[in-house]
Amino acid sequence: MPITRTATSYYGLTYVEHAERDFREMIDHGCTTVILAVTEFDVDFWYPNIPRIVEAAKKLGLHVLIDPWGIGKYFGGEQVSLFLQNNTENRQVSAFTGEKLNAACFNTPSFRDYFRRTCLKLAKCGADGFFWDEPHYALPKAYASITGGAGEDWACRCPVCQREFERYFGYPMPKLMTDDVKVFRWREAMKVLEDTSRAIKELDRKQEITCCVHATINSYYVCEQRGYDDWDAVAACPWFDVFSTTIINWDLPMAFFESITRRTVEAARKHGKQSERWLMGYYKQPQDFAQIDQVVDLYQRLGVDRIASWTYRGGYGTSVGAPDALKLWDGIGASYRRVLGR
Ligand SMILES: [Zn+2]
């Protein structure tokens, strides 16, 4: 099957008429799908315009997905979190130091309720579905070093996680990341997404859900331990429709692109899901812009169903814009049109 969907993400959730003009530009750049990066501030402040913006995108023929971007700093993204601003508790806690971290603990009833309520509110905006964007535990990441020692700090060891762990395993939660701790973290990480995904589909069966996890090696030696490292378990979730793995820096070798993509397609197909791969459309750009076509061709050849890039106009005007943001945006647009035969 050829690539059928080409997406870009979009931050501009303010005025409908401005967004509409940008949506036309996306269509000119070969995009079939827009992923709306909705911040907690947008939900709180711009909510009346969100359904209108969704409607404008759909009228122009775009497939519209909502990304609850960086919510609680549980998902990826640069946005700030109202949940963290308005709550002093329910944060992830460092296992080694006991300090509260600047990320919500998604295993607490408080955050789970907030997340579900926010998504159910957004599910009434008329979009086609949701995009779970790099969900993760705050720590660690340094595990992704083949030469690194064991013993980096990890999260979450908050009172709620400790209580749940002990209830399940029958002994106090260790401060070391043992196998039981790993199993606990994986299971809880899936639970929060499963609960909300199920609630969304109960509200509207047509809502489509993509789960996008970090594109990491996750081999015997190297694992980031962010909570979604077992791709097979993530792709198996019955509430997800699309299994996606996130952006790879253009500077990494093509063999890495290939290995991540093969494993992504394999995990998705095994569970009857569509697969999605990303292009880095912000911050960095390829040394040679011909690499865009090469990566898109690789994705096509390996059987990827959907491709996406972060973000509209290469992040032009933001602190994470690519050096030649508009040129990158045009390059990705040309590749999108080519792969769609437009
Ligand atoms: Zn916790």
C-alpha cells in the first residue's frame, strides 16, 4: 500500500481566518492532515475558537487530529503546563532524591482525571481523532547510552506510585529500577492512555487514535525506560488505530532510519494497525535537501502508511525553527506532493 496520509503539525490556534489561510498553504504543500498542537492554555482560553478552526480545516478537506501537546509535561513539547501551575502535588518524584519533578505523575487519579476531562472536552470539537505525542516518564533518558553504567535516577516514586506498587507486588517500591519496577512502570504508562482512549471512543466511535512513541533503539543493551519502550505492547492496545514512532535527527545514519522504520512497520502490522513515520521539519535540516526525498522513499519502500512532519513552515519564527525554515517547509511539501502523485 502506498503512503496515503501526509501530515504537518500546527500551533496557530487563535483566529479562524488566520488558520484557514495557513491550512490552504498546507494543502499547497501536499498535506492531507493537520495535527493541531493544542496547549492547556488553548483549551482554557481559546476553546470557543477550536471547533471553528477544526471546522475550517475539514471544510478544506484536511483530516484533523488533536495533539494535547505537552499536557502536564507528560507528552512531548515546549509548551508550559497549567496543570503544574495550578497543582503543587501529583508530580513525578525522583527515586533517588525524593524531589518533586516538573512533570505531572500520570498515575495519580488527579492527573488522570484532568487528562481524560481535557480530552473529552476536545473530542467534542469535531476533529477526526487524537494524536498521543511522545508520552513519557520524566526520567530517565541517560539509559540510552551503550557505554553508560546502570544506576541513573528514575521516576516516578511518588506516594501514589509507591502505594500502587506495594498493593500489587506486596512489598515496598524499591529505589532501584528492578524488573518489578520496570513492569509496573510499563503497565501504568499504558493504563492512562488506554483509559482515556477508551473514553474517547465510547463518546464517539469514529474517533481515530495515533500513539507516537520515541524512536529509540530499545535493544538488549540500550533502553530509554520512558515507559513506552515495548513497542509490541503499545501497538497491541485495542484502542489505538495508528502506531507511530517519532522524529529522527537528519544527521543520523540512514541505517538508523531504516532500522527504526522496519521495526515500526513490523509492530504496527503485527497488530493490524497503520504505521506512521516522521520527518524533522523544525530545528535541524538535512545538509543536502535531497535527503528529504531519500527518507520519504525509504519510508515508502518499507511499507509505511502515513508520514508526518513537525511543524508548519519548519518552525519559522520560533526558537526551534530550522536555519532555513521556509526552504525546509518547501522541500518537505515538494516531497509530499511527489509521494501523493500530485
Ligand atoms: Zn507517581
